[in-house]
Amino acid sequence: MKKLNFQTSSSGLNRNAFRGGSYSLTISVVVLAILIVVNIFASALPTTMTKYDISASKLYSITSNTKVVVNALEQDVTIYWVVQSGQEDEVIANLLGKYDSLSDHIQVVKKNPDVYPTFAEQYTDETVRNNSLIVECGDRSRFIGYDDIYVQEADIYSYSYNTSFDGEGAITSAIDYVVSEELPQVYILEGHGEADLPASFQEQIEKENIETNTLSLLTVDAIPEDADCVMIYAPESDISQEEKDLLAGYAAGGGKLFVVAGPAQDGILENLYDLLADYGVEANEGIVVEGDREHYSFQGPAVLLPDMSSDTITDSLIEENYYPIMPISLGLTVTENTGGGTVTELLTTSYTSYSKLAGYSMTDYEKEDGDIDGPFALAVSIDTAGEGKIVWFTSSYFLEDMYNATSSGANANLGMNALSSLIGETEAMAIRSKSLNYNYLTISESAASLLKVAMIGVFPLLYLGIGIWVVLRRRRLQNEPV
């Protein structure tokens, strides 16, 4: 019998191969064209739509506070970025890109100091480092140094520095400053041996666009009408009865008082603390000492770690687990008769605290006969019947740089929160710096050993076993008859 000989035409095979290759080439060209168009479209989008922030501190994001300030702009603002070519900071570049894309009223302009060596001199006398900024609107401007963007604070516990990024806070504050015609006015009382404001707290006030003025009640008949708040900071001597009456009338009529006044060398400042007595708050003599080890710091029972009550002034610190420190404090007792006002105890001591009547003359921390039992309030907020407000801290030293550094900035934040609540917090004032320090995960030795066994032994053996099972299963399936 003759075998049939099937032959396949080589030309047919070539034709099919050509068709298949042409189809693949066409698809590749179409896909490539689509990718090019998508890339071109994506590059035209603002960075807010193409970049996403997954950092723990939201370093590459801007807050809703900034958006409120920027969206309200009616004037053109220019942000000059003083930086040499090739030395641009990536984080600052990303931040400026977000401001530029948020509003047509904001323009970011680079100024290379190699090309414009004298440009920054018309705005500041400070040394201008790379990546410094100048915000300008009309005749008003503000210089933002590189050290104002990357802020370093000493950590006395680790003998190192904590670094935070305050770019958004500094820029938004500067924008708010250059476009504002009227700024909050705070009058600082003088004439009673008041201490100077600590440098860090003064800088924070300036950053929040608050203007400060001095005030002597001996030379005026009334509190200035443009005063948004009157500040009394660490007086050494008492005010007069006439001054007390002026301040009391000011607060009762809707004025705002911010008071930082603790124990004085000569005892109670009677007239000053009578401002509190009008609302049922009694100032006790002496210096408060804590008997509970968890409520004082530095092994010093007079350096207090008080409990915080929930309030707009303290909530941000409570949420972030910050602890203010109140050294050498006077104890307040809130009675039931508040004189028509509403009293809120912001900071309180434990039930084991007591006030030593010896005050600055004390030689030890032991409780003695006559000492006053606690607990005490160390800070109060009083809402008067006439829509005025008083915030009072009973330590004259808690805003000092040393104690502020010890509290990791909690003291200054507490003071600024209080001041903001009095003058009316703006959106720019609510922006806080973002920590750049790493948060390390601390685990026990036993947990570490368990993880090592699991990662080095258990999981590799498990994956190996799964692989062997898959191979054996495939071979068995291949050997089974069809």
C-alpha cells in the first residue's frame, strides 16, 4: 500500500509568521503610543495629583490650615527661593511646588546667589544660606532662613538634637504676615520687675504674626482699645489697687489677660491675685511640693509634672502624650463661688501635694506643721460674664528655655495655645513643625529570639516544603496515563 506524503507549503508558513509578527508589532506601537500620551498628560498635572505622601509625619503634605490661608488670597505673593543650581533641597522643592499649584496668586521664583549675589541684602542682614526663602507682597516681606525651616532643639536626656521640619508653618505664617494689614496686638505690662520673655517664646510669638508692645498702667487711664490681649509675665512686685481695678474692669468688659505669675520672694502678690479672687480662685501661700514621684521631675519635688484636663488649650498636648513641667509654682484652690465666671482647671497636682509656707526659704521638701494640703490648680482658664477671658499659670519659670527644652517643647506649645485661645487662633498659627527623628520599635529579647527563629528557620523551611510538594505533584500528574 502506498504511503500518503503530507507536505506543508513553506510559503504558507512564512505568510502566517509575517502576519503574526505584523500584528504583534502593531499592538506594540499602539501600546507605546498610549504610554507616551499618558506620560505627557501626567507630566502636565500638578504635583498634588501625581505624588502621594506615605511618610509617618506627613512631611510631604500640607495641612488644611495652609489651604484655607492660600485659597483666601486676593493679592499676588512671590516666594523667592535663594539657592545655588544643583543644591536644591528635595523636601523644600516639593513643598514649594504644592504652594505654587494651590493658587494663581502665588509665584515661586529661584534666585541663584551666584548670579544675583546682592539680591537678599535688600530683605535681611542675616547670613543667607542655600534654600533660604523670602516671601514678598507689595511693600511687605519676610525672610525665612534655612535654620527656620529645619529647626534643631537640644535634648538634654540624650545629649543630642531633635530636628523638625517647619517649612509649612514658616511659609504659611510669612504669607499671612505679608498680606495682613492688621496684626494681633499684645501689650506686655511693665513697671513691676517683670522678666523678659524667653528667647524661644518670643520667636514663637513673632512667627505667629503677633505684635508686642509695652504697657505701663501708671501712664494711661484705660487699656488701649487696640489691645487684643494684655500679658503679665513674671512680676517681682505687686500691682497697685488702681492697676488692679483697671485690669479687672478690662477682663470683665470682654478683655483678655494672659498671666504668668508664680511665688514671689516677698510672698503673695496680693493685688495681682485678687484678680483671681473675683472669680472664686484662692492663691495659697508658699511653693507647691509633690509627694507622688510620678508627678515631679529631676528628682526635685518642686519641679512639678501636673495632670492635664481636657480643654482647647491642652487637648493637642494630651493627644500627643506631651507633659508640661511647672517649676516653683503657687497653688490655687478653686471655690464654688466663681463670681459669675466659668473656671476651668487646666493643670492640677496630685492629692499628695502640699504647699510649703517656707517658700524660697525652705531647706528641705519634708512636710511641716502649717503646710497646706493639696491638690492644687497650677493653671486656670476663666471665662468672665462679659465675654472676657483670663488664662493664668502659677509658675514664673515654666516658659524658660531650659524647662521648655526639658519638656520637648510642651511648655512653649502650652503657652502658645493659651495665647492663641485669647486673641483668636488663625489658621497659620495652628501649624506645628514635623519631627524628622526616627521612631524605633523596641521589643524584648524573647520576642527578638522568636522573630529570628521564625524568619531564619520556620519560613524558609515552609517555603522549601511547599516547593517540593509542587514539584512532586507536577511529576505525578505528568506520569498519569491520559
